[in-house]
Amino acid sequence: MSRISNHSWKMIVMKMRYFCVCLCVMWQLLGPAYAANPRYASIVVDVQTGRVLHQISSQERIYPASLTKMMTLYLVFDALHRGQLRLNQKIPISRWAAQQEPSSLGLKPGDWITVEKAILSLVCRSANDIAVALAEAVGGSERRFARLMTARAWSLGLKRTSFHNATGLFHPKQMTTAHDMARLGIFLVKHFPKEYAYFKRRKFSFRGKIHKSHNKLVGNVHGVDGLKTGYIRKAGFNLVTSAKRKQKRLMAVVIGGKTAKWRDQRMVSLLEMGFRHANLNQKS
């Protein structure tokens, strides 16, 4: 029978202690938050391996709010690749688009915006009027575009997701899961690596005004380079975040935050835990 060296035993004990500490930290940070908030859901995924590093209620159906715009942008990026849209193309603002509730750029019927500025307005400001304008440019109408969104979601394997608008404004049947949103984030990174760079933007200018991003983690948390915030009253504060450190990329989702600050702090905790977990697995 082979003997285990003292060095090997020390390594095993150290890893067991580290694992126990991680479990305690996870329980202290995440257990009480979940128990006090039935809308809460979260997931952390290693993008390269697909391994789920953490999850709470990740398959429960929830309202996506403006996380919806991730799929809106997925179809816009696809339209750019197919030649249906061009970045410098001007798209009009319809009466229906101009009627959308905030967040918005406040454009009026007959105004126009280029596709590239429209993309940035969704990434940074989550502009509902511009989301509808893009939907109409790609699908002819927002209703038809929403059907395209659902069809694409299902073709990607996001079977618990259905869309009824391009904005994320409340619709009782517009639902998804934290798991599906994490996978959609991964698809954006992998299918559109060039366009994904838009999610790094912290601000953009339009008609002489600087619009800053709602996403406070980009540029302020090590490795974070996207993706999307969301909020409606029935959903709480939602966030999908992608972060890369060295050669390791994680995709994380927080659903049902009590406040934007609470949501952001939760996300930072999840990312730190996720990178520690991923690095430990890599060394073992």
C-alpha cells in the first residue's frame, strides 16, 4: 500500500480547510439574503468549462426586467453580421417607440439614431425607446421581434425563457431564469467577441450630452467588462456580470436585489468567491 508524503497530507488538509472556510463564508453571505428574500436567485458559471460554481434558485422563473435587452442586442449583433443592419445606418423613432416608459433617451417620433449609438444607449442607459426602434428595424414590429427573441432563446437551449417585448418592461408572461441569463451572457461573449466590447463602455455621447452607464461595476471591479443591469418593481434589481482575470472568465447573475447597491455588493462577493473556487479547482 503506497504511503502519502507529509507534503501531500499538508496540501490535502490545507485544501479541506480552505473549502470549509469558503462554505462558511458562502452561508454567512448568501444564506440569510436568500431566506429573507424569496425573489432572490443567483448563479456563477465558469465560462470555459461550463461548470456551475454556485447557484441558488437558478432554475426558478423570474421577470428579467432590462436583462431582456441582452437578447435584443444578441439579435441586433446577428443582424449586423448578416448585413441587415450597418453601424452607421440611421433608424427612425416611431410613435410607439417614443411612447415607451423610462429609462429612455426621450426621442420624439420622426427623430433618428444610428445603430451604433442605439447599441450604446441600450448598454449604458437601457433606453426603452431605442430598444423598440431597434426591434422595429430588425423585426418590422416589436411584437414580431419578440417572437424572434423567444425563437432564438429556445434554439439556444434557453427553454425556460419567453419574451413579449424588447425592453423588459413588465409583461406577466415575459419570464426567464438566472441560469438562462447566464447562458445568454456566455453566448454573447462567444458568438460576438468583437461586439461584446460595447459592454465595456462606461459612457457615450449623443447630441452633445454625455450619458453615463448604469453599470457601476465596469471599470471599478477587477476584471469586470460587462454586461447588463435591470430593474422593475416586480423583479427587484437584477444584474448579469462577466469578469475575466488572467485566463479565467466567469459569468454571474444576481436576481431580485433589494437595492442597486445591495445587488452590486452581492455580485462582487459572488465573483470573489467564484474566482477563488475556480482557481482552487485548477490547482487540484
